Amino acid sequence: MGNFLGLVRNENMKIYRRVRTWVMLGILAFCNAILPVLFSMVDSGGQTTLWDSVMLTASFTFYLCTIFSVIVAADSVAGEFSWGTIKLLLIRPWSRSKILLSKYIAVILFSLLCTLLLAAVAMLASSIFFAGGGESSLIGPGESGSAFTFRYLLCDYVNLFMTVAIAFMLSTVFRAGGLSIGLALFIMFAKGIFASLFNPDRYGWAKYLLFSHMDLSGYLKADEGPGGATLGFSLAVLAVYYIVFMAVSWYVFHKRDVAA
Amino acid sequence: MQHEPVVRLEGVTKKVGSRTLVENVTLDIPPGQVFGFLGPNGAGKTTTIRMMVGLTSISQGDINICGYSIKEHFEKAVANVGAIVENPEMYKFLTGYQNLRHFARMMKGIDAKRIEEVVRLVGLGNRIHDKVRTYSLGMRQRLGVAQAILHRPRLLILDEPTNGLDPQGIRELRDYLRHLCRDEGTTVFVSSHLLSEMELMCDSVAIIQNGRLIDVRSLRNGNESKAEAAETGFTVDEPERALAVLEGGSREGNVITLKLARDEIPEINARLVQAGIKVYGIQTVTRSLEDQFLEMTGGDPIG
């Protein structure tokens, strides 16, 4: 029955034909271009390297990147319900699972695009103002700047990936874009508080909490994570939560009666 | 094959919590007809349609479309269906054409030529390249019909299609539903609470009330050929004398009304004329669908 890629193209069309999307991408590019300029103005004595600048920029702009991806994810399913177009979408010869999958793929593609744009613009702008070599305070001794930065961005992306999964699930369950954006961003900003409140060093069970593992960047410097966890353990915890989020989305979307 | 029903509802029931929205509806929709689905607001029309297109699960019973169960073979069954459920909501930030492209990609074998053909059929013309945001309700309705017939479905389901349309729009809709039915052999299933509309549009109607199917009837059985007695009115100059001559009937102004079979009408006319009464007009008072409908559902409040 038709071509599954067609469905993904449809979802992409619904993302990129909206002015909103281009405003978001524009803001993201602008912030990544302007931050290295600001760093260069406060940088006294040429202490900052190219990769320092990229990571500092990303540490600010990745929040934007996550927020925008969450907005797109939250609107993906909830938008169809609030527009009423879900009724037209679900009466095509496609199972609901495939329709939801096409939506999820489009959301992930958007988050990847945001991340690539962020990295590309941040690197380009930083390379104008900063030199590549030199000792860095952020990067451990004997490590290549580019490889470290790549791993740093990868950790940020894992964080974003989980937040987007939460937003996508909430969007499917509550069919309300605002609620899912709000809750997902609340989790994004409050997870640090949760992680210190339920510190795995103090409570044994807390090491199974999602919040303790969403930020993997600690493993870049140390082998041991919160509560003595290893990277493998953290990834396993994240994987379990991810599967649960996806299963809930699929189940709810599949069972739901579409009424006015 | 030809007379196999396009849609077969078998004991379809929908329960939500303790409420029964649709109860044990069994209905066959024959091919090549405009089939009406009539009922007051809240009777279960939209719920039934939602079940037919798989938007809502079926509590009991099953619905077969072109031989495929909507429960077991959703994708095959729904491939034969085009529908507008309630209002024709479209992606407002896309143009009409992009909306059609969107739905065309979801189905097999729809090329640019077919899209153009459909745009011409519903008469959207150049406005198809404007954003749907700028469309009037009538234009959205046209776009709604366009997306529904894009894949040449064997069954077209329209839920309250005349809602919010002006008389001109209603007329056009009626015309191209007839065209689809006659020239492309599409079976059209239309729901409405507008009785007079249904009378003009449909070949048959099913009447539903409080979730139960209460009647299915044909509207195209030439009334005259029936031997059934119908109310017949005679407009005369001397109604009092006419009543005496005919020994029966009821009087309303200058009109005498009697219940007569078709063959009796000339006889009665002759008797009146022989008695020297002038007959100005003879009229069979056909009860409109509306009267029949109100009679059937009369006084029963929405449950």
C-alpha cells in the first residue's frame, strides 16, 4: 500500500511549510553565530581555544535546540487533533502504528537538523575568532579537541532525545500541545533539582530514576556516574525508560477512539 | 458481484461506559446509490460513520466494506473509502494543492493528472494554490470532497455535507454527488438531519433514532404506480355541497380531502362534475419525508 517514505515526506512538509519552523531555525542559527563573538570580546589573553568556544556556545544553545525539538514533537500528534485533521489522516489505508512512526521519524529528523545546524554554525563562527590549538581547561590533557567536542554534543543529544521522547508521549496521550511542551520543558529544567534531591549516593533506589541518567556528560571526565553507576548502566536505564515511553505512545495512539 | 452490498453492518453496537450510543444496527448499502442516513441530532449518525471508517472501535458486531472487515483488514477495507467526517478540516498553513498532494501520497496510483482532474471537478480552479487559511467554508467543503474522491473510492461517506453551505453550494454538491454516482458508479453514503435535503439527494434512506435503526426505505419508487391510498385534495366552488355528494371527506377552505387510491380519483371527479360542482384542481397530498420522519420519531426526545 503506497510508500512509507511518502508518509515521512508528508510529515516533513507539515513541519517545514510552517513559518514557525523557519523562525526557530533562524533563532538557533543566530544565537550560535553571536555567542562566539561575545566570547571573543570577553576573552582576555587568548586563553580560549576553538573547541572551548564551540562547547561553551553549545552549552547555552542546546537548550534552545531542545526547546524547539520539543515544540515540534509536542505539536506532531496534538496538532492533528486540535486541527481536526487527524480524522482525515487515520482513514487512509495505513495502520495507526505506521502513521505514528512516520511522525516520530520526522520529529527525530528535525531534532537532528537542529543539532547539525547548531554544531555547524557554532564551529564556523568560533573558527573565525579562535585558533584550534592550545591547552584547554575544559578538555582533559592528551585529548583531541574535536573528538571531545563531538562526544560532548552526543551527550547533549542523548539528553534532547529523551526529552523529545517524553514530549512525544505526552502529546499522544493528552492530545494537548501546550501541556506536553510545558511538562517536557519542566522535566528538562527540573531534572537537576530532582537528581540532587534524590541523590543516588543517598538513596539506593534513586539510581533507577530517569533524572539521574539523562545528562551523560559526567562520563566524559570520570568513569563513574551517580551512585557508582557505569556508562553501560546509565544507557540501560535510559533504554528501559525510552521503550516504556514509546510503548505508551503506541498503545494509546492505537486504542484511541477519535471523537470530536 | 454487482448486487453485493458495498457496506454491510452486522449488529453494530457502540458502548461508551454504561451508555449505548449505537445499538445493534444491521444495514446493507447497495452499490450505485446515494444512500441517506437520517436522524435527529445525537441519534448516533456520526458515531456509526466513525465506526465505518475505523476512527472508533466497534463494541459488538462488525462492518464489512467491499467484503473486508474494518476490524480485521482495516487497510484493505478503508482503501475503498473516501470520507469527510464532520467538518472538512484541512491543514490551514498549506495550500489546497499541497493538502491534496499530502493525501495523494498516502494512496496508491494518484498522479498529478488525477489531482488536476479532481480540482476541475470540484471547481476550485486557481484558488487551489492559495493557502487553505484564506478559503471560505464552501471552498473548504469542495476541497474536502476533492480529498475524499481523489483515489476513486467505491464508497464515499459524507457526514452532514450541507452544513454551513449556501443554497448554491448545496445545489452544486447535490449535482456532483449525482454525477459521481451515475458516471463513476460510486456509492454515496450521506448523513443529515436536513430532511428536505435528503429527499432531493437520495435514492434510499435509513432512519436512525436513539442509536437504533427504525426504518429503511426507498425514495425512488414512483409513487403513482402504487395502489396504496393517498390523501387527495379537490379544490371546488361549493365545498358544502361537495361534502354532501361525496358522503365523506374533510373540508379545509375550498379543499375537500379524501383518502383515495389512484384509480378512484377520476371516479370521484366525475361524480362531482355530474352534480354540477366546479372542480378547479386535484392534488395528491404526498406526505413529505419530513412528515413521515416526524411521525415516526414524533415526540420522542433525544435520549
